[in-house]
Amino acid sequence: MSTPERPVASPCVNICALDDDDICTGCQRTVEEITRWSRMSNDERRTVLGLCHERAKASGLVWMIGKTPGR
């Protein structure tokens, strides 16, 4: 019998404020993603985490090591 997979942890960082596009400035999730998180499968959660990372990169909050911002 295999051990069930642990739930993927929420990216919440307790900085809960929405920007003009209704994206949380702390975790980079949409309102819909935040409200659905507890009902998502781990695969859905991993997809959302990837989207959060892309949003953070696009907004300049995260940049890749070895890359110069703006290039």
C-alpha cells in the first residue's frame, strides 16, 4: 500500500493585497485561484504555482539567475 501524496502547500506569504488586475501582490495568484486552492488537485496546484512564477517574472518580482533584468 502506497502512502498518499501530501497536499502541495499554498504559496500564501500573508501579504494579501490585490493589484489592478486582481492578482495578489504577495503570492501572485488570481482571486479565483485563491478561492479554489483548497479544492484543487495537486496537479492543478502545481500548474497554478507555475503560473504564479511566470507572473512574478513578468512583473519583475523574480528574475532568473544569470540573466540581466530587462533583456
